Amino acid sequence: MPVAQVWETVETDARQPAPPPAGVPYARHVDQRTVVLNDLRVVYLPMPKAGCTSVLWVLAELAGLPLETFERSTWPGVVPALVVHDMKLWGEGRRLADYGGDERAHVLGDDGWFRFSLVRDPAPRLWSAWQSKLLLREPRFVATFAEEPWFPRLPGDPADLIEDFRLFVAAVARGEAEDVHWAVQHDLVRQLPLGHVGRLERMAETLGLLREHVGLETLPAAKGRENRTPLPMPPGAYDEAAAAALREHYRADFEQYGYEPPQADDGSSNADWQERVAPLLPILRDTIDKHTRIGQLQRIARLADPLEKRLEATEVRKLGRSSAAELRNLEGRPEFFVRWAWSQGRTEPGFTAVVRAKNEARALPWVLPPLLRAVRRVIV
């Protein structure tokens, strides 16, 4: 069935949408992570491992969100590009979950909106998801799946990678490994009345439609903000069993989006790939070590942050906010906390002015002299 006809059978009344019922696969992802740019009349359903990191950065810039907004994210990503997935920082009204009732009906049903997503060939998408989330040990996936028998070994030989990937494919097909990053894409797409479902392989076409819709000559560039994986997929990643499992599990994706299922391979075509990949394994293991350490630091931070907040709240409650030892910034950057002189044993009388400034070099010569005349000290 062509994509354009899907909504005639799935969405019988687009003006009376409702949150997906319980039991719909990954309904929470669709509700919590679908981006709504009301002013631009854009709705985007992020499809994990199908270019969604790049598209989210484009939309964040279209929404006017400064880069600094995401720099203070505590999102457990292992590379800077991933912080754009921290939906708490997108602000009120930029997620589908922020809309209900008539407002939600307008967002999902009114004419003149560009509602879209991107999908990807299931075969390389599954390899990419396995590599970035499991093989490279992203912390959340270690916590969820590390004890499973199909969780990949530390790579010692290129052949190990192919063997472990095929074990994972079998687990996905059996329903033992479930996560939105390798979910059946049609299970997500069919939950919303999208007007355009593009292909990652032709991403420029989708971005061109977005550009025309918002009326810009060019879109913000997302170059350097992709979530790339280091190893290309081996030509013989799918043997007969893995190819059959893939075809069956992702049948809806192959049928709806026109991708050709992979042909089974006996592994004879992998020799050149293994030769190219072997020198990269030490770098791969080093990346895994770094991700493991990031996971350790994230666990420490999760334990320390609530304790720090309780201590700060106790101090403020006892002394008052103006009497607490530190004045903290919203960004949570300790190097820019204001530490009052009295807390460091300096008790000279007088007022202190605190100036929070960024990119204000031209204004400070006019601001500081009168301040210095009026107060005893100035902290910039």
C-alpha cells in the first residue's frame, strides 16, 4: 500500500485525534518526543536511527533555541550531538504531549501543516542501532541489556562482530530485545496522520519540502551534529537465518516503504570488510572504555545531584537566599558561582554588585565605572 493511502485506513477522523491507546507499541515515544513548532505549523516524529538527530538540530534552530540551552543538558548521551534529544529543554508547547483536546485536534488535523518523519532501510538501520547502542556500550543500554545472552562481547576479532550481530537479530525477531531504536518503523508512523514519510536515503528531498513550507531559502545546517557509527555494515551481515528473521520482523517496513529485503550471504563476501575493520578494533575498544566511564560518572551525578540540592535548600531555608554561601547560576556551572566574601572569612562592610555578562565587552566600559563608584566591589 502506498504511504499516501495509509491514513485512509488508520485515521478515520483526523479532527478527533486521541492519544494512542494502551498497548500500542512505543506510544510514549510518539507522544513525548514528537516535535511541534506551532508558529511554523510543523510536526515531526523522530524515527530513531533514521537521521532524527540531524533533523532535531535543524528544528531546534528553526524554533530559535540557542545552542547554550542544550549545553546544560544532563541527558545521558555519550556525544554532544545527542543532547538535542533532551526534550525537557525544548520548552512548553514544543512536544505533542503538551497538547490535548481541541488543541491536539488542530495540531494533528488542520490544513496547512507539514507533518513528517523519515524512515530508513531496516537492514542498515538495525546494524547502526546495534553498533551505537549495544556494541559501543551506551550507558542506558548497558543497564538494560548487559545481562542478556545476546549482548555483544568486547570486540576481539572482526568475525566476532558479525556473529554477535546475528545473535542480536535473532533476539529481536523473537521479541527478546525490544527498544524504540530498532522498532518496526511503521508501528510508530501509523500512530500519527503524517502528510510526508521520507527516506533517510533521500533526506535532501524531505528537507527541501520543509524549507519550502517554512518559506526559507536555506535551512540551518546540521553538519557535524549527526550521530554517526564508526563501522560500515559488512556486506554479509545477514546469513540465511538472519535475513529470514529480518524479513519477517520488519515485513511492514519493507511493504510500506518499498525497501528490498537483504539477500542471504554465506559470509564469503566479508573477507575484505574484516581486513579493513581489524585495525579499527583498538579504537573501538577505547571508545567503549570512554562510554563505560561516562556511564559511571552519570550514575555518580544522579546520586550527587539530589544531595547537593537538599544541602542547598537547607542552607537557604536556614539563612535566606541572600545569606547562603553561594549564588548559583541556572546553567549549573560551578566555575561561575558567586561565592560571597563573608563565607570566605572576609567581612569588610559594603555592598557588592554582581554582573552576569556574555558578549558584553563593548558595554562594560560604560556600565562598570558608575557601579564602581556606587558599591564597594563588583563581581563580573
